[in-house]
Amino acid sequence: MVDLERVLDEAGLTNPSVREYVAHWAGVTGAERVEVVSAADDARLIQEALDDGELLPAGEGRYYSRSFYKDTARAEERTIVATSDEADKGIYNNWKPAAEMKPKLIELMTGASAGKTMYVIPYLMAPQGSPLERFAAGVELTDNRNVVLQMIRMARVGVEFINDLGDSFVRAVHVTGDLANLGQGTPDDKRYFVTVADERTILHFGSSYGGNALLGKIAHGLRQGAYDGWKNGFLVEQFMLLGITDKETGAKYNICGGFPSASGKTNLAMTLAPDALGDRYYVEFYGDDIAWLWVGEDGKLYGMNPEYGVFGVAKDTNEKTNPTAIDSIVPGTGAIFTNVAYNTKTQEVWWEGRGDKPTDLDGWTDWKGDVIADRTGDEVDAPWAHPNSRFTTTLANVPNVAGDFEDPAGVEIHGIIFGGRTRDREPLVRAINDVAEGVYDGLTLGAEATAAADGLEGVLRYDPMSMRPFMSYSEADYAAHWLEVIGRATTKPIFAHVNWFQRGEDGRFLWPGYRENLRPLVWLMQYKNGEVSGVETPVGVIPAREELNLEGLDEQALADLDTVLTIDVERWQQEMGHREKHLAQFDGLPEAIWEAHRRVEDALNQA
Ligand code: GTP
Ligand code: SPV
Ligand code: MN
């Protein structure tokens, strides 16, 4: 082991608590070298990764990487929240005693980075100067260079972010492990992704992919953040955040909201106004996956995106669905593509939904690195890119990123929306004026059971506020915390439920979605301002057809519009039974939530 003190001195890492932490884990993991990184090291580390073949060039200033083929997504069943208080146990947080988990992880990590470099990544999940700064600082230790490159894109990285924060930083230890021998998905699975929330310590072993390995993002930015928020009066959610400026009036509205993973947060957050509305409205991007919300001294609700980049799903991203995303990963952006298809001769990348599949197979390899032209039998039709393949790019590359995205003051939140994939019942948008009913709506958010998730047809996989995989304490406390925080705001945001995914009998989407989604959001803000009055229904206020701006909307959408603006009372009554069972799992759920449930139920029964 090198002279650690000298390495830390040379890197300017002066925070004594951080130094002690680094020394401790360097000892446990047995790393051969320690290197402290900052964003300024990016070019050198990229070059090292290219030289080692860990990254491949994907055109000018863009890079390609593959993760181990059994390590391509978050592993919910191996993800655990551990604390010393059993009262923190919820239905979804996979709670275990800290005293049981810590020794397990220490054992797995002991000596596991032998021969490797341990990178020290001091990071901040907030703009510097944010009122939540002391909850946003962390130091990730990782034995994986690609994780460093991803973290530099996804977080603010450098010693300057943590030197003055004393002990207020999250200890986030990542050890890759021997990926080929971890039994991923078998009864002998050796991976453990543990957040010891009451010690602000994250211990992840056995992956180098996404949320399993970039610990600032999901583990700190959501799980640890949510726990800290609960104890300190703010909210941390898997939310996108966007701003809409009405160029005619000069008014600006900021809307955040939760959609379960892979339900279109990135698309919505990066959306552009539809052509017909482009002269009047301008949409700004703040964030696509995480928002932290707090009540300011002026009684308004504020929000910010703690991330510094986008880790977006590649599949179906193209000029039509998400032109902004395409522009944010062009040559020169430093974007990293993971697990998409790659052409070894032309250095092009491709994924399903990117556009026409290349017809000349020369040079093309799939996400596993296998040559496409060599495929036989069933393999021929297999996807070229992994369905969870992603691109990583910094916020500054997104053409419509908000001018004030780095403002530590955050932005006022005017609306909170929830949306999932629901093929029937959920209208395009329904506004909810009452706070408890809004929180109730978030708690009963769900998406259709997919082929991957077991479930009964027509029964949603409930995903409270889209936080099911990231919940760090009990759902009853989570509901109470929401009521408390929003209750404290003297200027309240409006809630709404949206659905872009209703289908016709022939299976087609009844709403064209994507850029057109701005229309219901504009209506929501007009409704909040009292400019339109909508139609009262038992489950909220929906737009009267003529209140929506329909200029330039296509014929089919106009024909389907009445269906997506209708409440099917019978289907809703059926849903209420499922909701009751879902909510009944949560012991001690606030009475205000049950009251909201009964109010909606009674209104449906009287409809
Ligand atoms: P995570 O990063 O996993 O948290 O997911 P996300 O919420 O950012 O999801 P993402 O934007 O990657 O979801 C993409 C999927 O939603 C793709 O299959 C899109 O085609 C689909 N999608 C997004 N917006 C719309 C829409 O308005 N209508 C329809 N029908 N599909 C949409
Ligand atoms: C998600 O799965 O919701 C993500 C990707 O945003 S990951 O960072 O891998 O969790
Ligand atoms: Mn997500």
C-alpha cells in the first residue's frame, strides 16, 4: 500500500473525517493504490479506459461500454435498507437489522479490491449552497474506473465539495466483486446492496451497473436522501422536474412528478412544446429522475434536481420521441453509452427504436459483444441492445436545460403529478385540489403488471409515488411525512394524476403522448389559476374538451379524446377494492389517507 497520507495531501483532501474513512476502507478492501478524483480528471481517466479497452470510442468525444451480461439492471431483491430500529421496517423497503448486514458486507468486501485502485469520489447531490447541501455530500469509494466516469457525469465531483463539511457526508462504499462468480439471480446470489440509513452508510457489493454502483444516484439521492428527509423535514422522490414558460404572459410554472421506472420521466422532462404551441410555450428541463422538495421560509414549496446528469433509457429514444435527448448525446458531449449495439468498424451505436435497423451488418456487435452477422436460429430476432441499455450525459448537454438549473435556491413547485402505465380507467389528467387526496393518489400510484412482474390482469403493481424500489422507511410514516411537509406549505401546489397510456380495443394508444403531453399540463396550470373550471368527477377534476388547447392535434387523437376524458365509474369501483387491500398492508397509515379513500369511494357510489 502506498503512502496514503501523502496521496490525500497531494489531492488536497483536508477533511479529517473523510481521511479517516478512506484509510479505514482502504484497509478493509485491501486496495493496492488510492486515487482521489475530481471532474478535472475526466479526460485522463477516459484515455486510460480507452487504452485498457474498457471503453471503446463511439465517434468524436463519445464512448461505449458493456457491463457484465448478468449485471445489466438494478437488483431489487438484493437491495436492503438496514437500520438499528425495527420500526423502520416497511412493506417494500426490505428492512434488515444493521447489526446483521454490516458484518456480512464487511466480510464480502474484505480483501476484495486486492490489486486494484480504490478511487475516492467526493461528490455533492445538490448545487453548492443549496439549503439541503449538508444532506447532499458524500464520498464514494469504488474499485471501478467506469463507475468514476459515470459519477463525474451524474454528480458534482471534487474535494472542494466536501472539505468543509466535517462529518456531514454519506459514506458510500462500492466493491465490484468477481462478477463472473457471484451467482446473480440464483439461490446462491452473493450480491448485497445495503443502505445503512441511520448511519448514513451505503455498502454495495457485486455489480458495476447503474443504480447498483453509482452510489450518489439511487442509493444516496433516493434511499438515503428519503431517510434523511424524513428525519429533517424535506421530501426526496423519484420525480422528474420541468418548467413551462408562457411567453405571452411571462408566467413560469414548475411541475414535478413521479412515474414508475421506464414510464416516461425522461421523455416528459425533456419534452418540447408541440409545434402548434411552440410560439406560446417554452419547456425547460430540470431533471428526469430525482427531485428533493422542501418548504422555504416564504411558505412556498421548492424543488431541485440533485443530479448533474442523465442516465437515460436508450430504447425508443429517437428524434421523434425525444429530440432533446438525441441532441444531448451528439459527438463532443462526452456521452457514455452502455449495453447498446456497437459497430466495431464505424464506431456507431444503435438501439431498438433508434431508427431503421442497419441493413449492412458489417461490424455490428450486440450488447453482449457477439457479432450480429454470426447469429443463427432464434438469435436472429433477438434485440441488438439490452432493453435497459442507457446513455449517460451531463445536464449542461441538454439543449433545453433550464437557465437556472444550478441555482441553489431551487425553483417553486406549482404542481405535483403522478402517472403510471394504465391501459384503461385513468383519464388523460385529473386535478386534485385536496392535499390528503393528492397524497392518497400518490400512494395508490401503480403501473400495469408487465411480463416480468407477476400480477393479475387488471391489477396494478402499486408503486407509491414511484418510490417502491427506493423506499427507506415505513409506508405509513412516509404518508404522514408527506402530509406534514405539504401541510406546512402556505402556498400549496396542485396535485394531478396523468396517464399517457390508455389503449383502445385494438391496443393502440388513445393519446399520442410525448410532446402532446404539454397540453394537459398547460390545462392543469390554467385550472390552478382559475382560468378554466373543468368538470368535477368523483376522482378529481378533468378538462372539459374545449378547455384543452387542441390546435394542431391529429385527427385520430381528436377522435379518441372523449374516451380519455371519461371516467368509467364501474372500473373505478373495482379499483377501489384493490386499493383498499393495498393500503391495508400499511399499519398505522394516517387516518387522513383513509378518509380520502372513503371520500372517493362514496363519491363513486353516488355517481
Ligand atoms: P427510469 O430512468 O428507469 O426511472 O425511467 P423513466 O421514467 O425515465 O422512463 P423512460 O423515459 O426511459 O421511459 C421510456 C418508455 O416510456 C419508452 O418505452 C417510451 O417509449 C415510453 N413513453 C414515454 N413517453 C410516452 C408517451 O407519452 N406515450 C407513450 N405511449 N409512451 C411513452
Ligand atoms: C431506475 O431504474 O429507475 C433508474 C436507473 O433510474 S438506476 O439508476 O439504475 O436505478
Ligand atoms: Mn429512475
